[in-house]
Amino acid sequence: MSRTVGGVPVQPVHMASCHCGAVRLEVELPDGIVEPRRCDCSLCRRKGTIVASVPLERLRVVAGQDQLRLYQFNTMTARHWFCGTCGIHTHHQRRSDPNEYGLNVGCLEGINPFDLGDIPTSDGVNHPSDREPA
Ligand SMILES: [Zn+2]
């Protein structure tokens, strides 16, 4: 976890927004940025975002709910939300744990995700939900 990023403190309730500002999120991050990672699945490799885990109840859309568009693919389980105006992906409800959102760390106001240093990459190509049951 990271409670500061490049010297910038992560607030216990931190604001996040899309690029045009239509969509604003309030995110409770009492433990800082948890499990930041990249993913090499077919969607994430195109977006290139760094995501962090946030329990569903700790993320609230406080503006622009009507601007959010939903994108789903493959098993149609994960719910990928993005701003219909600027196209920035803000968060998604995860397929591997539907009780969590994956938050786009780059949307956190004042936080530069490049200051997080080396970020592990999840093996999204071989997603756990795609493997044959043992
Ligand atoms: Zn926007």
C-alpha cells in the first residue's frame, strides 16, 4: 500500500475525476493505494491504466452518474465504467472479485501514478475466471 505518492498524501477520502470533470468520485482510501497493478488483458493492455482495489461501498459517484457509460465484454461479468464525454475509464467492478472496484489511479486528483514506481502486472490473459475448473 502507498499512503503517499511522490510526496503527495493520499487522503482518507480522496476525490477522483475523469478528464473533463463531468464524472467525480469520492473514494475512501484509509489504507492508501492498495495493490496498485497493471493488467495485460485485451482491454487493459489498450488502456494502460494502473488500477487499485477499492471495496464497492468505499467508492461513490458524486457527480456525472448520467455521463457514465458501461462497457462489458467476454463473460460480461466485469462492469467497466467510462465518461461518455472524454472517454476516460474511471473504475470497473471486478470480475475476479465483484465486491471490489478497480479504481483508475490516474483519476485520483493530484496523484501522479508514475510516482508509484514499478507496478506489478496481473496476468489478465490467463484470468482466473477463464481457467478450467480443477
Ligand atoms: Zn469526462
